[in-house]
Amino acid sequence: MNRIFSILTACLIALSMNARISDAAYSTWHASKFSMFIHFGLYSELGGVWNGEPVKYGYSEQIQSFAGIFSDWYGETANYFNPTAFDADSIVALAKEAGMRSIVITTKHHDGFCMFRTATTDYNSYDATPAHRDYVGELAEACRRGGIRLGLYYSIIDWHYPHAYPISSHNCDFITPQHHEFSKRQVTELLTNYGPISELWFDMGSNTPQQSKELYDLVHRLQPDCMVSGRVGNDQYDFAVMADNAYPEGALQCPWQSAASMFNETWGYRSWQKRGDAHTKAMEKLRSLINVVSHGGNFLLNIGPKGDGSVVPFESEVLREIGAWLRTNGEAIYSTEASPFRETFDWGAITRKDNRLYLILSGKLPDNGQIALDMPGYRLTGVSGCATAHRQKGSTVSVTVPSTAYNDSTIEVVTLEFDRTVEPQPTATLPKGSLLTSANATPNYSYSCFDYYSNYRSTVSYSWNVKQNRLRQVEITYTPQEAGATVNLTIDGTTYPVTLDKGTPVALSTSEPTWGTRYVCGPGSGVFNAASTLRTDPEHPLTRRGKWEPTDKEQDELPSGILSSHFVMQEFDSPCRQYYLMDVGAGNGIEVYLNGRSVMKHLNPYRCTFRPEKVLLPLEKGKNQIVLRLYNRFEKTNAYQLRPAADQTVYRQTFTLPAPAEGTVHSVTVRREGLASQHTDTELSNLQLRLR
């Protein structure tokens, strides 16, 4: 069973990788785990201050926007921008001392000022400043000398280029054709003039799908093994990127990275920032690193050099302390994989490598100092670290850690060795005859997006483990929403394409609910990646503007701004527990909550203004609540639909395996075939399976 689960996990990772990235390049990127981000540019000279006053709203690297500075006034800063203390070799040395395996530097931020010599504009560090220096080139040479990989940040937004959109509050405007061609010329220079680049870290802007694809293809044409970040948009990426200073709810089944600044308030240098105690900050960022790596991701930690090019001493101290911990405990971080368990632990985190588990005590002291893990089929062969006792009884491995392991000075690691390679552990096994639904599945996640603001955790497949002797058939129930689709049904590692077109109509045994008042609330601002639980009532609006307004409309079109959400709420009484089919609909994106829990969520096709669909809801007896979240990224209106389906009919068909699957427990995974991207939501929350 563990072998099968491992095969499925490997397949998911392979699906998330573009074939142009070599295995060696991806493995090197994935194994590095910890990298340095550098926000350094014209804004560094200002240090978060304009006209002698701190600019306290917004990131300091975007001071031109948040302080409302005229372009020519801001551009004059280049006349005295002369970072004589910038020493690329010392920055490389600091990164290596911190245990970082690569460096990503801002080649051009939103202000459009280039930190490299370019033929596309004289608004750059070589032509426009008294320094006459190419800082990207200097760092590229230093990275080569120091044996560390170089990545490049590139903002798709440009406040200086005359054919780009002007400054906006959200930095996610559309990209004009002229601007797109300008970006391609600059990316070509960056990937031609500075040697091997490990990753191209695109940021912001709202590309069309074609523009995203062109940038992605350009990068891989010039440097096939350069990893492309998810912020290029429209799922054209090699690794997903979380929102700023954000972390996923759990493990992702795709390559991903979390980028963090020393202080959430800024990425660029801020002279008046209250920095506090360096040890406290080091422990905070070390815990973030552990959190990310234990969920299978890479951690990109930022520094913001001063205007003179020197690194802030506080930030150097933080990095050196993290590096000291890694010199002792790096085995638990580098080249590891995510915890084999889907659940999280209050006592800390787990990483794995070969036949070892690393228990990183980054949380709270467990009861009686006991940590217990269920490891069926594994024999514990050794324990090292601060554990005072250990035992194995059956499949349960227990270790005892002393209270002194949890202190303010460091984070301890306990290493467990087993008799064979540790694989991802199967989730709970369902009993024979179970109805397999999205509610009892293990979801497998990637990230899907149009751009930064629509970046969300997408469900790319559902998996189950089921007790069943000699599996012969799978009975599949689906709604008109899935009719005609082809799904890949993977059983014990073998994939069978099944087209959902031979179903027998089955009337749901429904009892009509008693419908209460329907309400609408909004618009409210927000990103699409919101909490997966939500419960409300008419007295508590979900947006800062407006309130819950009663409506008798089952379908409507609401005035809206970009980056906004509306909510539609319906409360009702169901006479019994039952499955009930609803018609729902939305524009750019939709999420459906039933009784406080998200049961369906996905983006719709790019620039879709309205898309109707079916959702099959498992109603409880008595009071129920549906909340429909309508996400608008691009349009001036936000359409919705919420009503009972007139025809409460589903379809049922049976797939017979070519040969019976032997064994007593079987793994089952479903994923829709033919989606726009391997990161696109599979949209199979309505599907139900039963093994025969």
C-alpha cells in the first residue's frame, strides 16, 4: 500500500512539472529549500521616507505609489543613488553563512528602474546614476565565484515605461501589447547576459493567457532549466508562489515556494522600522522555514539593503543565527521531502529523507513529553537527538522528549531511523461498501490563478483508501455537470480513462426543503484564496461595505469593481438527510459553502462573465445554510445564480476493470482529463464512487 501511495504522489509531482525542466534541475531547486531574496533598487535610497516624513502606508519599495510622488521627482533620486557599500561577494558570503543555497535579486521592481545595464531604457543603474554599475552583473559574477545559484526577480508592472498602464493601488493592471514586447526584450537580456539563472521570479501585472504563455515559452527557449514562478499568471509556471508572507494550509502536491520579508510591512529598506530583538526574529523565521519545508516547499527569505548598498546589521544577525542552527540541523532540512503524514502536530513538524524521519520540536511540549506516530509496516532501528526514551509497540512508535527541549534559545531535532525508506503514509482506510465522496476523500492540491489576486489552492484530484476484497468494478454517480467528461480513474497505481457518457438516469429521493429568505451582501474587496470555513447570519455582513439585503431573485447581475466579492446566502430546513441538486453560477470565480464548510471552489475560464453549473449538496436534517461566494477579478458586474435544480436527477454507470484487482485494501484516485492546465481545479466535487 505504501508503495502504491508513493507512486501516486510521484505521478502528481510529475504532472505539476513542465517537461522542459530536466529532472536534475528540478531536483537541485527542490533540494535547496532555503534561499535569499534581495529587494534593492532606487527605493532603497529613500528608505521609506519622503520629504523628511516616514511613509507609513504600504511597502517601502513601492514608496513612489504610496507617497504619491511625481515620476520626475522620483526619477531624480537616480542622480544621487550611489551604493558604494554594495559588495556582491560579501552578500554571497552572508547567504552561504545563513545556509542559503541560492539568491534571487530584484532586477526591476514596479518603479521600472533597472538594476542592470539594458539597451531598452536609460532608466537603469549604469546609465542613470553616478555609480555606473550593473548590480545584477556583479552579483552574477559573485555567485559564480562563490558556487551559489542565482535567480532573478522581474516585475511585470512598470510605472516608468510610457506604454504601460499608470500606477494603480493593486499593481495588477492589464499589460498593453507594447509593454508586453518591452518585457520580453528585457527578459531576453537577463537570460542572455548573466549566465545560468535558476529561477525567473515574475511578479504582479495581469497577463492574458497568451501573454503568460509567451513569457513562459521565452524563458524556456533561452534557458530550458530556469524555473518560472507562478506569478507570471494563468497557470504557466514551474513552481507555485504563495501570497506575500503567506503559508499554505497543508502540503501541496506541486513544487512551491513561500516568500517572506523580515517584517510583513515592507520588503525594501525602511530606515525607521522598529526591528526588536534579532534572536526573536531569527526564531520566528526559522519556524517559518521549518513550516514550509515540512509541507514540501522552499523558503525564500528577503533582505532589504540600505541605499548605500550595505546589509542592515539586524538582518545579517538574523541570517547568521539561522545559519548556525542549520549547520547543526541542516540534515533535517536540505534534500528532504514533506512529512509523510497529512495531519499537523502541535509539538512541531516532520520532514523525511530516505529511511529517516526528522521530528523538529518547533511547537509546544506534548502531554507527558510523549510523541506517538503510527508507522504500519516499519520497524524502528535507531533514535538520535534529545529523546530520553523510545519504544515501538505494533505499528505505534513513541519517543519521549524532555521539557528542556522546548526553550527560547534553539529548536531541537529528534531523528528516527527505520528499516526501509519512509514513504507518504496512507490516510484513513474506509470500510468496505463506503460511498466515496469529496467529503471523505484526501484532496490533492496545486495552485491555480489568473494572477496574484486570484491565486488559490486548487483541488487537482481526490484520493481514497478502501477495504475491498478482489475489486472488480467501480460504480460512478455523477450529475449533468460532469456528463460527457473523461476522468482518469487510478486504482492501485494503474490509470483507466473513463468517459462519463453511459450513465443510467437515477432520480434523487428528495424531500423538498422549506426555503427561507435569500440575502445578498457586497461588494467587498478580497483575493480569491479565502478561508475554507465560513458561517454567517444576516446580522453580520461579510464585507466592509453594505449589509445583508433580502432578495427574491434567483439570478441577478450586481454592479462590481475589480478584485471584489459578493455573497449570496440562503437558509432553509430540510425534512431529512439527503442529497440535493442546486443550480449555481458566477463570473470569474465561485465558492460554495454548506453549513460553514467549503464544498466547491474554482476559477472559471479567463474573463468568463457568467457560468452556470450544478452542485450536489449533502443536506443535514433540519436547518441548513448555503453561502455562495462570487469572485470578480476583471469585470464591472458580478453575476450569480442560486436555485434548486428543476430536475433532481443524477447518472450512474459502472466501470469494469480489465482484470480484478487483488488485495484487501485499494487506493483510488480520480482526476478530470483535458483541463486547461495541470494546476486547474478538477471540478469533481459532485462525483461519488462505490467499489464492487
